[in-house]
Amino acid sequence: MSIKVDIVTPEKMLYSGDVEMITLPGTNGQMGILRGHAPLLSTLDIGEIVLHSREGNEYLAVSGGVVEVRPDKVTILADVAEAGTEIDEDRAAAALERARQSLAENPPPQQVPEIMASLRRSSLRLKVARRHAGRRSTSGLNYEGGGESK
């Protein structure tokens, strides 16, 4: 049995479709959601959203937001989210290197949390981009404004 998922950013509807399961990064840990899940409202951390379907998994990078879970639907209002199809691997690698270099330059203590968050975000983006590059097909998932649809 599938569950309806909507992922929305301030800019657009990133994803709308049915999946078998969704895993996402809650601020209190990783969550796996199946149809029939108990109602839940949670905040999201920097991490990876995985849309599990019969055709394979699709990976998205998310940086904050909230998720509402109902027994038949998951709605994610993300601060920032990107599908693997949208991430330029070279740019993500360059951003990761810049963040590492900033950290290696012994920044003032008040700048360290911001640099660490940048390091986490750029590392996540690179991971998701590489996962997408390893996939043969994105068929079966409906992306609003990008990707293939079934």
C-alpha cells in the first residue's frame, strides 16, 4: 500500500506522488513512514529524504522544515530541498572544499557553528548528487517542474 507525499519549498512544489515508504531526518532522529502511520508533527534537520518505491529509491537533500504525517498522507514544508536531478555535483564538491578550508583556517569560535552547518549541507548535497548519478532511471516518480514522470 502506498502513501501520498507532497514536498513543498518556498519556491515550488518539489514532489507530489505516491511512494511505498518515506524516510526523513527528524530533529530527534531518522523516521520511516508507511501508510497507516499515527499522526505526527515534527521539525526536520539537515539530511536526506528517501522516497522508496517499487521502481527504486529517489534521494533528496533537505535543510530544515516541518513534516506533518497523517495515516494516508505526508506533507513536508521544507526550508530548502533539492532533488538529486537538481544538484550539480561539481558545484557541491567545490562548496564542500570551501567549507573544509574555512574550518581549517581556525575561524573565530562564533563562526564555527555556521561553518559546520555549511559543511553538513554541502556534504549532504554531494552525497545526494552522487546517489542520483548512480541511478539508471527516475521513472515512476512525479516531479513538479523537473524529472521524468510515469
